[in-house]
Amino acid sequence: MEAASNLPLPDAFLQFLNDNGIDPCIYTAADFLPRYVRLKPGCEEQVEVIEADIRCKLEKVEWLPNFYSLPPHIQIASSKSYQEGQIYGIDAASGAAVSALNISPGDHVLDLCAAPGAKLCMILELLGNSGSVTGVDVARHRLAACRTLVQKYSLGDHCRLFVANGAEFSLVPIRVDSDIKSLNREFGMKGDEFLYKEWTSRKPYKERKKAIKEREKGSLQLNQDPELIYYGRHSGVVGLSKTDLFKTVSTPEISQYGYDKVLVDAECTHDGSIKHIQKFENWGWTTLERRVLDAERTDDLTVLQFRLLTNGFKLLKAGGYLVYSTCSLTYAQNEDIVEKFLSLNPCAELLDIDGSECWPCKSGRIPKTLRFDPLTSRTSGLFVAKFTKHPER
């Protein structure tokens, strides 16, 4: 393959692309690749007002509800529509990954790698005033950005956010449709020790100081509890004690009480993102070699990706759906992970993705998996695989 790219891609990266069957020409798509926004449900009649605000025509994405495309040079951050939460930026391929979950009202959903938060917002929108979403991310500052987003778009009532290692997170959803006594009975929790009141960003000085000390202390511990940095009034947290909230359940119980849907949008090398690769022009190509091509780093990433997928599946209830995605286009971070996972988990089944026959994407190396790329899809690069969990026999 020959690269016809405006980017001066180094030979080592071209070899990396060749080894993974990736056409270097995808990196020429930056100039004509649109950007995408999702319109908040209920704002459909405001399209003309939004167009006047951003001074640009919105093109409806026919294969993905509530998504619109616009030219890449259009900036929305300073627009009234964006600031008031009527629209937000999210790539259509990422929207497809969320759509693949087939979220239904009342679902309890786990977003295991939640930052920076656009997919989290879409999940919350699809749920409406029902169910719950648990967002997890290992980076506190990135999860804090998620908290800002869900509050900005008034989507946080059914959401709780934990700073935690997604490969080790073990908390099941609080099923708010049951009363607190039955909940305590089912999980063996105490019902007499309620500490969590409605969440507020304004905390007393002593409480803030104590939280800082706990974080500093926790950074030295390997198995500290996840840090809860936000919870909505209908997330199931209000009225629980810390003991209740952080109670874990056995694996057999998870099959009944686990999450209905799990999204594992795993950390990766981001080689499918044109914008990300473009950054290395400024950062320096030696940085790319360290972050993308370094064998030790990529080996560590694939280990992490497999652990994230395995743990996400563990927390999925029987009959639920899990979507695994990365914005890498390499086999090692996608099909190889899926194949290894299926070989070690006999209760896992790879599923066709409903509606994907209308999506502008290719099949992955494994049947039923999908690949978006800039040339085929006019989106960022993304790999998507969908699983279900059968009861253990």
C-alpha cells in the first residue's frame, strides 16, 4: 500500500498500518470528513433555529436517529445551542456503538470506560426518566468532565459516577424500582444506616478535607473502594449507607442482579482517529512511536482490553447485552481480543447488531463484528462487537 497522505507518516507507522491491513489513505480524509452532533430529544422542531445559531445547514444522518453532520470547520462551542445543551458533539460511529446496545426504558447500564462522556450522555438520553447508568473511569479529572456534561444537559438524575479501575470494578446496580427493605433483604444489606443525602457540589470544609485525605491514603492502597464523585436523586444512592453502596455480590447473584447492558469502549492506541494521529505532527512522531508502536505498551494495552471486556461481561446479567469497541483498527486490539474472550467464556455469544445492515461500515475479520473507517463510513475509525450472556449450566 502506498500512502497518499498529506501527513508525513513515518516508515515505522506505515509498516504498522500494513501489518494490520489498514489503508494509509484513511489519513487523507481529514479535509472532507464531517463532524457530527446529536440533537437532544425534544429539540427536533428547533433544527432551523439551531442552524441559524451556528450559521450552518445540518445534514440529517439517515442511518442514525437524532444525528446530524456539518462541515469540519464549523465550531459549535460558542453557540447558544451548544451552551444551552440542545446539541453536543459525538462521532456517528460512537453513536452506533451505543445504538448497538438496544437500550430499553428501565435498563440498568454500565459504561465501564465513561470519559470523556458523550456516549454516557447518549445512554442517559435513551433511558429517559427510568433505569440507571453507572459511569466508571480510572482518571478522576476525565470523569469530572463527564459530571460536568451530565449536569449541563440535565441528564444526571439517574446517573452515578465512580473513579475506579474498570478491570476491577465490582458494584452491581441499585435497582431503584424495589423498595429499600426488599433491596436490603436481597443483597444482605443493613437497612438502618443511611448516610447519602441528595448530592451537592457544595460540601462542608471538613468533609472536603476528609475526602482529600482519603484519596491521598487510597492512592497508596491497591484495593480501595471506588470513589463516588456524583450521583443523581434517582440513581438509587440517596438513602443508602456506604456499607450498602459498596456491598458486592457473588457471581451467581450477578446473573440475576447485574447490569442489563454494558458498554466497554476500551482504552486503545487511537490509530483509527485521524484527529488523534494529526496531533503527532505537533507532538512529534517519536511520541507516536512511543504511544502507538511501542510493543511493550501495546502488549500492556491488549492485556488491559481483555481484562476490561472480561470484567464488563462478569457484571452483565444473564440475557443482557455487552458492546466492546475501540477506536483502533488493529487486529490485536479487536478481533484477537474477541477470539480469546470467546474461547475462554462458553456462556458468551457474539450477536448480529440490529439495524447494522443499513450502516456504512465493513464486516470485521470475525463475522458479526463491524469496522467503521473514514473512507468507508465518513466517520472516525471504530471496531464494534456485541455479545450476550447465557446462563451458566
